[in-house]
Amino acid sequence: MPRPHTPGPEAEPLLLDAETDLRPTPEVAAARRTLRAHPTLLLIGIVLASLNMRAALAGVSPLLGEISGHFGLSAIMSSLVTTIPLIFMGLASPFAPRLARRWGTEAVLLSALALLIGGILLRVAPPVMALFAGGALVGSGIAFLNVLMPGLVKRDFPHRAAGMTALYTTSMIGGATVSAASAVPLENALGGWRGSLASWSLLAAVAALVWIPQTVLARRGTHHGEPAATPVRTTPDAGPRLSRSPLAWQVTLFMGLQSSIAYVCIAWLPTIFTDHGMSKNTAGLVFAFSTMLQMVGSFVVPTLAGRMRSQRTLAVAVAALMGAGIAGLLVAPVSGAWVWATLIGVGQGGAVGLALTMMVLRTGDAHTSARLSGMAQTWGYLLAAVGPLALGVVHQTIGGWELPLTLMLAVCGVLAVLGLGAGRDRKIRS
């Protein structure tokens, strides 16, 4: 089992923050080496936290019909059930590094899990507004987990960052797969959709219990709770101006559009199947199968991308896979469901893996990579939130799925074009 590593004066800057290079003082470094949690506990904590990064979202989609029917929601309001968490994932992301600088990564990660527990439980409270308010809390908690996890892996496993990234990404997709597959069975076993959704608070609670001792140890190693590193401020304009870089925007939009396609599928794919006559149980299984296959794409595509100077071919390939699956939904949504789910799943996993990989490949240093990651996650999730809501509006207006699916095909085409730009062998320059 690898021993967690505390970055010393010569280590790379943490990916935790885009604006601050954090280096621990010698006294703090010694305390952290003494009090850092056992590697096994840290590994378990990372896996459990990662399992929660999509589970609370994926478990909603198979139950969206029951939730909408219970509250009498229109298609537009139903879209907000899955869109509001995405909006708050984008809005909350910029605050995670600031909070981590002030309170420490472990403390903020534990708070994120507590926020997630509260949001999940609030979502199942009787008032309909609780459904949306809980979704906002869920999205905020997941945003903090999304932003903090890469920095945590970089800090404690610097020589095994790629393997640990693959581990937590696989765990994230695995949590979503189990959540989607078990949503309807849990609904049947627990007496309704509320029990099914609430059950995922237990997973977050288990993760929080594992992070409590790690948070305590981290705080003890920082001189009575002061920040675990001494901030060394960089100038506000250090590094390239990302907002003026066409390449940075190409990577950001690639991230946003692939996320939009993914969350449209999370929100509406089971409903598309059931609207065409598939049973609710089968629709949930097909959706879970598609989610599971994302693990294949998320492992294979980044591995290939790291060995290639240009990733343009990969970008077009993942967009084409998703486009082929969506086109299949237009032609034979039920009879070919498992085939289309395969294409969409592998394509989605490859797209998100490629988007994350390009944030590293298109930058020349860790500082710029972190800034690009923050830009892409903030704007990417806000853009992703538009997808489910827009398709809900179109579906409610025309009463069918042909036009919404055709629009998704067009998005896949735009994604391929963006990939041709973002995948070129070049880096963001000052």
C-alpha cells in the first residue's frame, strides 16, 4: 500500500487552488507526517467519497416519472429536479479552493459530505420546494467533492496520481451505476420513491464517518486548526489570461457540452425508454448498463490520449459514438436499446476522460492546469445545466422525443468540431 506523501518545498504546486501556491512550513510538514491518517484509511475515504459523487444524481432519473406524478410537475419543472443540482455544481465550484485554504481539505471534504446528507434528506421532505432546495444542497456538496478530490490525490499520492485518479473516477461511475440500477428495486422495497432517494444518505454518512478521524488528525497537525500550509501569493495575473485564450475556451466548451449530453441522459434516458413502451424496471437496468460502460471509455480513452501528440481523432471518435447511440434512439429506441446504451455509455465515459486529460495536456504547468480546471468545471457545469432543462422545454412543447434527440445529435456534431480544436498538439501560452 503506498504511503501518503506530504509535499515538501520542492514538490509541484497543489492542484487545489488556481491562485495560490501552498507550501507547508517545516514544522507543519513534520506534524502532518506524524499525524496523517493511515494510507489504508485514506484510500477507503477516497473511494467512499468518490462513490457519492454521482450516486445522489443517478438515482433520481429512474424515479423521475413517479416524482413528477406525485407533485403534478410539468416537463419543464421535472427538468429542474435534475438541472438545479447542476447549476449549483457550477456556482459552488469556485468556493471550494477558498474554503480549503482557510479550513483545510479534509474539513471541507467532510463538510461536503454533511451537506450532501442534508440535501438528500431535504429532497424527500413533503413540500415540493424541499425537492428543489435539497437538490441545490446536493449539487453544492458534489461540487466541493469534484474540486477537492484531484488536489487531495495530487497531494497524498503524487507518484501514483494517475492510478488514483483512475480509481476515484471508476468509483464515481460505479456509484452512479449501482444507484441507477437499484433505484426502482429500492422504491419497491422501501415503499416509494422517497425511501429510495433517502437511502443514499447512508452511503454519504458512512463516507463521513471515515473522514471524521482524518479531519481531526489534519487539524491537530496544523497548530490548533490554522491552515496546513503557508500561502505564498502569486500575482493576480500570474500565468496566461485564460479568458482571452481560444484554446482554453475550446477545452471549456468541450467539457461543458460533453457534460450536457451526459446529464441529459441522466435526466431523460429512462423516460425516453418508458415513453416508448419499455417497463420501468428494464429502463432502469438499461440506463445502469450504459452508466457502467462509461468505466470502459473513461479508462481506455485517457490512456490512449496520453500516448498521442494530438487527440483530435479521439475527440471525433467519442462524439461519433454518442451520436450513433442517439441516432439509434430515433430509429429503434426499444428493440435496439442495449446497443444504443453501449454506444452512448462508452462514448460518454471517453468524452469525460478526454476532457479531464486535455486540461493537463493543453497546459504547460500545474498552476495553469488548475486554473483551466476551475474555469472548465465552473462554466462547464453551468452549460451542462442548460441541456436537461432545454430538452424538457422542447419535449413539453411538441410532445415527442424526435426533435429533442435531433438537437442532441447536433450537439454531438458541435462537440466533434470543438474536439478538433481542443485536441490539437499545442499549449495555452501567455
